[in-house]
Amino acid sequence: MELLLRDNRAALFRALIVVPTRELAMQGFKMFQAFNVNARLRAMVAVGKADIGAQEFAMRRGVDIIFGTPGRLVDLSKNSKGVDFETVEHLVFDEADKLLEMGFKAEIDALVAACDNPKRQTLLFSATLDKDIRQLCGKALKSPIRIEPEKNSLPSLIEHQVIRLKNLKSTKVREAVLLYAIENLVQFPCIVFFKTKAQCHRSAIMARIRGHKVEELGGDLTSIQRTNAVKKFSEDRSLLFSTDLACRGLDFPQIAYVINFEFPTEVDRYIHRSGRTGRAGAAGICLNLFNDKEYLDVRKILKKSNIEVKLVKPDVKKVKEINDLIDGYEQKIRQVTKEETANWHLERADMEIKKAQNMLEFQEEIKNRPRREWIVSNEERQRIREESKPKDRYEEAPSKRDKSKEKSHHHEELEEGAEKPRVKDRHKNRPDYKGKSKDKANARAKSKGRDGSKKPSKHRY
């Protein structure tokens, strides 16, 4: 802002701030408004799932700063008349590693090419510095100055606690321990992190059944729902159930407690999650749930990050009482899920009806519009996201039954008329098979005691 105020030239766009999520763009815009009380700089938000017509109108009028997500920014630059980023003087990539992880590499390259001002200043903020980030630095930065804090550092005021679920693999028991911790250990406001959206939503329903006020933050929610969830949690200061969407970028001040429903399998992910608490000199607690199957990874991560943990032993009697009640919640959970699915289908049907009405009413105008240009399809971006995810060593291995099905399926795929090899002749297909006789094989088996006879001992006692 200081640089923009020093050189108050009349340019269409002067600063472009690229962030990975809509919530982060809205948060940056709100912080800008607080600083811009007397500066009179103009700013806007350009994100997906919002009215693109209103964004085009605002950009044609001219703004100084744009907070946006990469997909919508590229869409506007390529498909909207009068939108050109050649005048951008300051290009900022916030959470650059997250942008690449979400599959926006092609969009980032397009934005760097579109902002071709020779006097452009480029700032790149990233929590990690891997190969992809270095390649991006080589393309977007010229003679960069690198500023890096201490690696794997966590505030010393955070107390790290663990609850070990010994010999327990059931998710239901873990849910019971979570509800016990919320009702007996937690200080509010609190954020609970989950690995999957489905488990996050299920746990939120159970917490609401028990009378807790919970906000959800996940990828399945619409832009309005996610914005409302962030706003309500910031105001109510109660409980937020979230996937990794809330572990980075979003600023929730004075979070007292963080819970990891599943222990993260990466050091950086654990640091980002636990770093939601203990900020700005305040104390905080990070509680982690894990079972015997996850013990080795937990030990490795704690060793790498030099974290001392405190073992917390829950009240077994209270946990058992909650665990017995969870079976009674299943019917309510199914009922809530069924109602949500029905509402989703109704909203989808209304959207399709409105779409059909617009197609009939504005048929000629729609046909005459130029076809929008896309760099990466949604399917391709989803594939990139899946490939960038770390492999989970806790995924269930295929059972013996599944393996037998694969073998039978393999035999079914043999060409018609081809003879299946007999079990006793399979060893003939080996490259090291030399046609040894049965007598030699039987003699060798007999010498090793495979025929049932007891091999005589060489020593007498």
C-alpha cells in the first residue's frame, strides 16, 4: 500500500494478489479495508462461484488492488473484454506451495505471462521450498531475495498432548474420545481437524445432536456457506470442524485449542495445524488422537519436529458411556444426511430449470457469445490434486478374498481356446527351470524331511 500511495499514477490495475482459496481472498480484502480508511485506494475480490458480470463491471471501472483466485483471474484475463494485466506493478503469490498442490500450475504460468510489465515487482510466499517452488521462482522472480525462518519451528507456548487409543481400530471409539475431549478437556474457541470431508460432517452432526454449536468448513460447501461458517466462528468463538482448508492462510486470532482427529502423516501438515493456536505470544494446546497402527508415524514426526508431548488419559467410564450412545445417533445421522441430500437435489433441479429458462429466453444472445477459453479442465486439475496428495500408509491392504478374485479375473481374461497351466506344471515356465526329474526332487524333499519322516540327527547326546 505504501508503494502504491507513493506513486499515485492512474493505471487500470496496479497490484494483483493471488491466493489459493476464496476465504483467504475475502480475508485479505477485509484486512485491506481496515488499513484503507484514509488512503482511498480501490480494491475488489475476484473469485470463483461468484457473479462474474459484477466482477467484470468493477474491473472495467478500474481498481488498484485485486484479491483473487487463479482460476477466476485467468478466466477474466482471457475471456473478458477490457481486462488486461499489463499494467500490474506488484504481483503477489500467497501460499504458493498450496497453489501448486491444488493444481494451479498452468494458471500461475498464465498470470506471470499476462503481467509482463518490465518494472513489475513479484513477491512469493510459501511454507515449503520444494522442486516445483524453485521452478516457479525461476520463472516469476528476477534476482530474488530469500527470507526463511527457522525450519520446522513451533511456538514454545504450545502444549502438545496425545491420547493413545490402545488396541482400538474402530472409528466409533475415536469419535467417542473426541466428544469426551470437547466436553471435558477443551477450552474454546477450538478447531478440530479431519482427514476427510465425510468424517468431518459426520462428527459435526453428532456434536450438534449433543447440543454443541459447531461450524463446518470443507470443500463440498458452497462459497456462501464457507464464508458464513468463517464469519460465525469468528463471532461465536465456539467450535470449528474443518479439513485442511483451515490449517493455512486463514487468520483466527486467539485459538485456545486444536484437536487432530487423525494424526497428520507429514511434519509440515502437523506444524500448520498446531500453529493455528499459540499465536502472537498467546498460549495454546494441541491435542492429538492416534492408535497403535499410527504409532510409528507419530513417533517419527515428533522426533523430526523436536516436540515434547504430554500423555493424557481420558476417563474410560465416560468414554464408554458416549460410545454406547453413538449407536443411537446413527438413525438421526442418516435422517439428517437424507434431508441434506434431498435439499441438494431440489436446489440442483431449481438451478437446471433456471438454466433452461435462460437458454430459451436469451437463446440468440447466448449463441452469439464467444466461447470461453480454459487452460486446464476440472478433471485434469482433480487428477493433479490426487497425484500431489501424500500416500497414506494406513490404507487397507487387499484381503485374501480380493486377491483370489483378481486371480480368477486374470484367468477369465485368457484368450479363448488357450489352455490354463496346471498347478504342478507352473514351475516349468520359470526361466531357471532345467527340467529336473521327479526322482531328484523327491530325493531332495526326503533329505529335508518334507515326506513326513524324521531326519536323523548328526549328534548323539
